[in-house]
Amino acid sequence: MTTDALTYLREEIKTYFPESKELQLSGSLANQPRFNFYFEITGGLRFLLYLNWDGDGDGFTLKCLEFVEAGVLKKLVSSYPNSGSKVFNIGQPRSTIGFLYKGKNTLQPVFTRGYFNEPLGASDITCGQLLNSIDPTLIVRS
């Protein structure tokens, strides 16, 4: 079910990006149903991961958002707990992939847009392949 899928995907992101931090809301926002999850990949970078459950079934979207500079993202992250996701609207999608969760480590790409480190076809992929294909740190390190 989707709760299992969300838990699995969120844990896989944290495992792939060990320095990452899932951003948490505060106040009344924290008690609302969550369909969007944000991950600061690592401090000092200008990229943020955004995982969205479409709210119906096992369809998801994963985006790597790019910001003008790391300092801008840092300010937005600090205001997120109280303001919610609207603070990230200035981020530009670097990579976007829509996929279906078919079971642990089995994802089916539905669409892709933007820049990918590795091309993703229409056949099933693993979560590791998905994350490697959008990993902005591979470019930053180059």
C-alpha cells in the first residue's frame, strides 16, 4: 500500500544521500496530511529533492529542484517549518521523473523531463538507479 511505498522511498533517499535531511513542518502544518516530502541533500549545495505522492494509487513524482545559490536555499529551508512548501516555488526543476511504485526496489518510469546522469527507459528500474540518474552531486563533484 502507499504508506509502505512512502516509507520505503523516503528511507531509500536517506540511504542514497546519507548526509540528507528530511525537512519537517511545525505547528498546525505538521498535522495536515502530507503528500509532499522535501529533502535537503547536503549542506552547502543548491539542490533540494521533492517527492510527491499523487494522492491516488502508487504514482509518484520525484524532482530535483535547483536554486540560484546555496545561501538562498538555506534561507528557504529555515523558513519551511513555519511557512510550508510554497517557499520552494522559486526552485527550478533540474530533473523530474514520474513513476509507479511496483514493490520494493521495483519502479516503473512513466515520464522524465530535464537533465539525467543516465537515461531511463520505460522498463522497470531500481530505486538506486532512479536516484543515481538525478543525483546532482555527481555533476557538482566533476
